[in-house]
Amino acid sequence: MSDKIKGILDNAILRKSVGLTIDKFDDELKELELTAIKKLNLSGILYSKIKKEDSYIVTTILAYVKANFRFTETNLSARFQEVFEENKNFMRSTAEYTQESSDNNG
């Protein structure tokens, strides 16, 4: 993994996830995405497994973004954070996300 974590999602996807159509908060949304990726990686999920083609990864990142982006409804924010934590914990307990594949498919 390089020292510079790169995002995998387009700004439009990040905006849509929190119900925005304007680009005013793109930097904040991108920072939340990068933080989610870093948290996944630091918990044991290989950076090479964090891909936009993996819907489970995308769902997990978007849950983190939704949990931490300016929501005033704490129950909703807490629920999205729970989804992030549950998904992260599941992924870190599976070889699919924590070990490099020995074949060329992974």
C-alpha cells in the first residue's frame, strides 16, 4: 500500500448517498471516504481488496460517510455507524478480504 490512500468512489456517488446535488461539500465527503478506507485497512482489510467493483466494500464506505456527514438525527447516524462496524468486523474475519489470493482471480 502506498502512503497516499486514494478514494474509489466518484464525488457524484458520495453526494447522492447523503442526498446532495451540489458540489459544495465534495471535499468533506471525500475526506470521509478516505477515512473509511483507512479504517478498513487499519483493521486488517487489504488495501488491494478495497475496490469500487465490490458492492460490500462500497456499501460499507457509504455507511461510514452517511454516519459522519452532518446528520442531525442521531439515531440515523448511529445506525449507519453500526452498519459500518458490522461490515468491517465481518470482512476482517474472512480470508477474502484479509489475504491475497493465490490465483489470478482475486
